[in-house]
Amino acid sequence: MSVTIEEVEKIARLAKLSFSEEEKIKFTEQFNQILQYMEKLNELDTENVSPTFNVLDVNNVFREDKVKPWLTQEQALQNAPKKKNGLFSVPKVIG
């Protein structure tokens, strides 16, 4: 499988990007290099390899979930720079 310049142009159009002719050629070559590498990886025998295999013996380092007391509304807001009606007040960021 390989990518053509026309396919790169289509991808660019879908992504609303524009490229020079040199960039289109370069991206076509890069896409094809990636696909060649993926084809090479497809040659590997992964029949007996679990999908989550890790070369290192890694154990889950997350703590066990335990129910703990939570903060009251007053405690949660005590260090807030601005409060309004018992909630955090933040500046408007979207017009």
C-alpha cells in the first residue's frame, strides 16, 4: 500500500490545510515510509504475545479505591480567590 500525492491533497483538504508542491511530495514520501514500517511490523509473529505485554515486569502502582470523607462546600471554597453563591467564580474566557 502506498499514498499518492492526490491522496495527500485530499487529506490536506479534509484537514483544511494547504501545502506547497514540495511539501506535498515530502509528505507523500513520509507517509509511504510510515506505511513501509507498518508493513514490516506486520511480518512479526505476535500470536503468543498479549496485547498489553510489556518488556519490563510492571505492576499496577495505583492505590486501591477506598471511600473517604470528602470536603464540605465551605472547606472546598475556603482558599478560592472569588466565590459567588457558594460556587467558584472564574473569569469568562469565551466571548
